[in-house]
Amino acid sequence: MDGFKKRLNESVQLKLSVTLSVAILVVAMVAAVFSFLSAFDEAHELQDDVLRQVAQLMDQQRLSPRHPATHPPIKEGDDESRVIVQRLGDGNASTAGVDEGGALALPATLADGLQTLDVSGETFRVLIKTTAAGERIAVAQESGFRNEIARDGALRAVTPFLILVPVLLLIVADLVRTMFRPIAALSKEIDQRAEEALHPVEDCHLPIEVRPFAVAINRLLARVAQTMDNQRRFVADAAHELRSPLTALSLQAERLADAEMSGPARERLTVLRQGIERGRNLLDQLLTLARAQAVAEAPTSPVSVQGIYRRVLEDLMPLAESRHIDIGVEGEQDALVWVSELDMIAVVKNLVDNAIRYTPEGGRVDLSVSTQHERAVLRVRDTGPGIPVAERERIFAPFYRALGSAQPGSGLGLSIVRAIANRIGAEIVVGFLDDEKQIGLDVTVVVPMVARGWVSRKSI
Ligand SMILES: Nc1ncnc2c1ncn2[C@@H]1O[C@H](COP(=O)(O)OP(=O)(O)O)[C@@H](O)[C@H]1O
Ligand SMILES: [Mg+2]
């Protein structure tokens, strides 16, 4: 009960439904009771009128009720529904009740007019009238029957309420739910968004009372997008600025290598040059990530996946050979995708680079492409250790690197792949090459082949 009260206070929808339903029920109940009572009264009035008219008729036609003993009542119809007409004083008051002939035992002292009388346990409505001829007559009808008729009539008057109230409650519940549906749809849309989807929410379908709220959300989204853009720009600028001094350092180290020096000094120089190279790679990856997260220039023409594979393999063949990895493309099938060449190269290069680096020497890396329902399915498979299921989400986080790897790296490769995939609407699925033995990595990237509606943002 407490939980319901809390929800009632918190939910406008529930409050509106409950309040309207209670209001409808109260109004309907009051109206129904009123209708019932007035229809009941009306029926009694009509019945009294019938008694009056019968008495009037008797008087006008100068009819005289005969003694029922000589003329037994006609036994047609319901006995209860009978209107009894008798001379006052007929019937035996001392025996009390309805005598054999059907006359009521009414005291002769009754005053003129309508009255409700108890005659031997049964209640009657009786009209006493003194006719022009001076005769006193009683016109009577059983109250139980009168009440039954009145109740039936009154219930018929209330029936429309009984049918219409549930219909009205259903209409109210549906109306309230429909009114709040756009808000529920809006929150669902915002909930399901990827974190970088900061485009404004559509407010034209919303009721005007809620629109200011959507406008405020849109302003907030715009501010967040601006802040994120600034941050990306800062990272990209910093990486760009750091590149020049690092390139100069690298040149100096190269020159130094030509000079004569002792064995230990050369060893140190080699370590220094490796460090500088790692720094340059890190800066390149940072720049690529910043671009992957921000740029959205619509491609002017589709690119061939096989073409991308060739270019990446040309770049990475020396690395594969140095590690004795058997690398190649399976099948001839090609797919054209509407993605910028730089993006496609970044995705494939990072995946293949990982496959070569994390596969033990002498292993195998296979690339393939197929098409499925207007989507290109790119696969990079290796015979390395694979990635445990528990770790599969974390590997996409920036700077995350699994412990125990001797391979140089920045931890940004898969973040770049994910950022580009999100932007181009691609899906990444990570699995084992061999599910049973749980080894080898099988990465599938499903890229839509049709040109999509591009969201253009300022590029870095
Ligand atoms: N093909 C693969 N086989 C096994 N582990 C992998 C593979 N690809 C990626 N990983 C794991 O995911 C981590 C993140 O990869 P990535 O983002 O490319 O960063 P980096 O390669 O610079 O370490 C890697 O450090 C590695 O532990
Ligand atoms: Mg990598």
C-alpha cells in the first residue's frame, strides 16, 4: 500500500488515471443513486395515480363494488398484481387478512385518502374515497408487488450507468496512456543511444507542455557535444604539436647512430630509438582516435574491401614475415562499402596488426570478406590465444592492454576500431576461432553497404 502511495505521488500518469477514475466513479455513483431513487419514486407516483383513476372511474360510472362472496374474483393474471376494489367495511376485520372472496379486512373508520396499511402481515397501499353516492370505497394494491415493479423500473434507469462507467474508465486509462506515450518513447530513444550520439531529440511529436523539457535536453546535448569536441580537438592538437619535436628527436638519434661510439653506448642508443618510435606510434594512434571520434565527411565514392586488404597487407607484410606468420586473404569475393578509405584502412589495419602481434610465431592469420543482406562481413581470424569472454568488453576501452604481452602497443587500436564502427553504423563481433578449445580470435565487422544519412560535424 505504501509502495502504491509512493508511486501515486511520483507518477503524474498514475495520479491522473486514478484521480479521473475515482472522479468518474463518484459522479456515476451519485448519479446512479439519484436516478434510482427518482425512478423508484416516479413509479410509486404512477401506481398511486392508477389507484386514484380506478376510484375516480368507480365514482363517475356510479359503479358499486359487489360483495366478493357473490362474485368471486376473476382468477386471471398474477394474484399479487390485482387492484382490489371494495366497499369499506366488506371483509371481516376481526378475522384480519384477505377473506375467501379476496376482500381485505379494513376497518371502517379509515379516513379518506392514500395510506399504507398492514393487513395481517402484508402491506397494502390503500386509497379510501367517499363517492358522490355517499358510499365509501377502498381501492388497494399489495405494496410488495408495487415495490417490485418500481425497483425493476428504477434498475432499468440505472443500467446505462453500469454499462457506461467501465467503458468510460477504459477510455480514460487509454487516453492517459496515449498522452504519455511520446514521453516514454523519447526516454527510450535517449536510453538506447550510443554514448557519442549527441544529436538533438525530436520534439515536434511532443505535447507543448513537455516541449520546453526536450528543448532543455537539446541545449544540454549541444553543450556536451561542444565540450567533447573541444576535448578531442585538444588531444588532436597536443598530439600534433608533440609530433614535431619527436620527429626532430628521431632524426637526431638517427644521425647519432652514424657516429662512432662504444658498444654499450650503441646499445643505449638502440633502446632510446625504440622509445622514440613507441612515442611516435602513440601520437599517431592518438591522432587517429581523435579523428575517428570526430570526422564525418560523407564519402563521395564506395571503397573496395579487397583493395583495403591489399594495402594493409603491403604495410604489414614485413611485420608478419618477421614473426613467421602465414597471412593471406581467403576467397575472391569483394564488397563495396560507403565508408571513407582512411576509416576502412584504420579499422582493418588495427585488427590485422593485433592478429599478427598476438599470434605466436609460426601462426596463421586469415582475412575474408562476404556480403549478407546489403552488408559487408569482414573477418580477421588468427590462431593466437584469443580473448576470454570476460575481457571482451574491456579491450575496447582506450589504453587497455591485457597483462603479460611483450608486444609494443598503445592500447588504442581497438578503441579506434570501435569509434569508427559506431560512426559508420558497423557492428563488431568478437569470438573464438575454435569455440571448443577456446583459442584463436575471430573478429567480424559487419558494415552496411548502402550510403547512410551522414551526420556532419566539424572535422579536426
Ligand atoms: N588478435 C588478438 N589476440 C589476442 N589478444 C588480442 C588480440 N587483439 C587484441 N588483443 C588484446 O586486446 C588488447 C587491446 O588491443 P588494442 O586496443 O589494439 O591495443 P594494443 O594492441 O595497442 O595493445 C591488446 O593489448 C591484447 O591484449
Ligand atoms: Mg593493437
